[in-house]
Amino acid sequence: MSSSAHETAQKVFDQQYQSLGLNAQRLYPNEALVQFVGSNYFGIPRPARNQIKILEVGCGSGANLWMMAKEGFDVHGLDSSAKGLEVAGDHLRDKWGVSAELKQGSFLELPYPDGMFDAAVDVVSLQHLGLEDSLAALREIRRVLKPQARFFSYRLSDHSVMFERATPAERLDAATLTNISDPQLPLANNGPIAFWSPALARKMYSEAGLIMKGILRHARTYDDGALVEYLAIEALSPTDG
């Protein structure tokens, strides 16, 4: 199961890893993710943390994985790019002295059994899916989570300048741009990117069977006054899995 937009995003990031290697992404973890992991799991004694299975969907070069592995959790990373996973493995081993279970695969068909994970996280990866694929991916995430497991996602909001300046011709669907073609705008030429409102996030999560717990806005203003905003979303899988 795959769409042309999904395939386009895969190709864009595979090319970036091929040409830039570790420099294709940031080297250190997303701050909102650190807060999520810290507030929910740092209270667990370190010897017991290896019983907590955490999946990162779209792990890229491992900038978030190494932090969770260093903290002693049983960490799994999924990405569509074989080169990205190769870079991640080297990054975790050579720089941080840790490891993670890495797999290549699609967000739309996660290669894991039902109810495997205590938590799943996404940092600006699922935002490269259109609405139809996003719903499929969220349902897959719900499937692989244990009952009452946590899901964290960090993604662009519709208050961002790139979305506000887009024309109808540039839109794949109501929330997704086919590409940011203006090189003066942030995240130009990264393929399809979706921009969600909190209301849309609640709707999508509800349709996927996930229980929304909260949404926080994180905004950044560039030197030219351009605003880019992200949503930090926390949810739970239902009691019955």
C-alpha cells in the first residue's frame, strides 16, 4: 500500500542521505520529544527501562534514537531509507556507544506485530504524508501499540508561513502541499508536507482510534519575520488495543 506522494517523500529523503549522510538531519534530539520521554518515562528505574519498547516512526539518521537508547530503553527505529538507516547505525555505535533495532519499511504497513510497543514517537516524519495516507499510518501506529500506550508526534501546523502563502494549485489535499518550491521559504524542496490545525489533528486521531491527550504549539520566528509553527501532540491507544 503506497501513494505517489508517499513514494515522492521517500525518494527525496533517500537522496538527501545519499548526498549528505549524517548532515542530512540534526544531530541532537528534538526538545519536545525529550520533554515527552522525560515526563513519562524517566521516573522508571534504569534497570527496568529495558522492558519499555519505544518505536520511532521515521527515525532518519538517529538523532532521537540515541537519546532514548542512552537512557536505557529498548529502542526500535523504522525508516524507508536504507541509506538513512545505515547512517543511523553508524551514528549510534560510533558517536554514542549504543544500538537500536533498525528496520526499513513503510509507515503505511509497519513491519511489527500487534501490540508490541509501550510507546511510539514521530518527529516531523508523518507530516510528509497526505491525509489519506496519514489516516492509514495512524491506524498502523495504533495497531502496534499496547493498550493505553503513548504516542507522541511533532509536526507542522497550518499557521506556518509556507502553508499560508501556498496557492490551491500547490495543494495535494486540503492540508498538504505537493512541495514548497519557493527557495526563500523554510523547508523548501522537501517533497510533500502537511500542515495540520489542532482541530484536524483531533479529527484524524479520533478516526484512527487514538485518544487525544493534549496539543501544544511551538512557534519559531525567523529573522525576516516568517513564522513556522509546530504541534506537539500526545495521545493514548485505547484500553482494548
